[in-house]
Amino acid sequence: MASASAPSHRLAVSGNWLHSDNDGDAAGLGLGLNIPLGPFLATVGGKGIYTNPKQGDEGYAAAVGGGLQWKIGDSFRLYGDYYYSPDSLSSGIDSYQEANVGASWTIMRPLSIQAGYRYLNLAGKDGNRDNTIADGPYIGASASF
């Protein structure tokens, strides 16, 4: 997984790519609004996602959702997020679901290491099976500007 984000107090820009040998690919670009809430930072927004399920047609999804971060000290954060796209905002799939929960450690600004649990499912359409691209623990890296 590759990710880049810009967690300013106003605007959040993100990008990611996930690949599964058994279930296909998903790549997305996101835009959100950061809202400080005491020790937390909430983000609400959306993502444009390219989907290429192993079984089914490639297409797109426009997902809406958000997340919450809790900064603990100078270099450690706990986070979670969820994005969803129904059939009406998707092409080639019935729906898109993505959920992440984990911890992030900033080793040297702007680089962070992340570890957590990720779930990403492309629900099958027109008789095609679901393609679960991620459903388990992960380790990744990110850059924040």
C-alpha cells in the first residue's frame, strides 16, 4: 500500500493503491475537510476510486465517508476511517466498502509508518462474486505535507 496525505487543519488530500493476487486492484484519490475536535481530528469527505476486480468489470466508485485521528504525543496517532459507495455511485460493482483502523508512528517528518487492520470489498454485480481485496492486518507508510 502506498499513501500520501496532507493533514492540514482544513483540507485533507489522500491517495492509495491496493492489490490482491486473488481479488484484483483498487486505486483512489480522496479529498476531505479536517475538523479539529479537542484532542481529535475528524475528517469528512469523499474518494474517487478506480476498481479492477479479478471477477467482474473494471469501473469506478464515488465513495463518501470519513475518519477520526487521536494524536498521542508528538509522533504517535490512533486512527480509523470508513468509506462507502452504493450501486448508484459505482460502475462495474454493486458497492464499495473500505474500513481502516490502526496506529501511526512518525519516524521523521514527513514520513510515518502505519500498522493496523484494513477491509476493502468490491461487492459483485450481475452474478459476479464479491472481491475482497483486503481483510486483515497491514503495514504501510505515508508522507504528510
